[in-house]
Amino acid sequence: MLPAELHRRYWRKTLVVTALLLLVWFAATFGIAYFARFLDFRFFGWPFSFWMGAQGALMIYCLIVGFYAWYMNRLDA
């Protein structure tokens, strides 16, 4: 394959995974806050929306960073 085509495919995959992870970030950050009234159930003894804002979103952010690093290392290999 031509180097230009490989470069184009690499950046296409990078943009797709970045867009998907930004969508997950947006849902974890704003989606939970927007639907907080509808997510009124207990989770580990706390209302789910409160727990998600205090702990869950941070866990999701760490998973996003970890997945991105793993995926990019795999893509670069």
C-alpha cells in the first residue's frame, strides 16, 4: 500500500476513535446531569446522579484515557 494511503487510514481510525470517546465523555459529563431527575435510584447507598457526578464520571474518564492509550499503541505497532 502507498504511504499516503496508510497515513490517511491511520488518521481516519484516529479521528473515529477520538470522536467516539468524545461522545462517551459528553454522555458521562452532560447526559447524567441532564437526566438526573429520571435517574433517581440508589446506587451504593447514594442517588445515582450524585454518585455518578462524584465518582462514576471520574472512573469513566480514566477508562477513556486508558482505552485511548491502549488503542493508539496498538494502532502504532
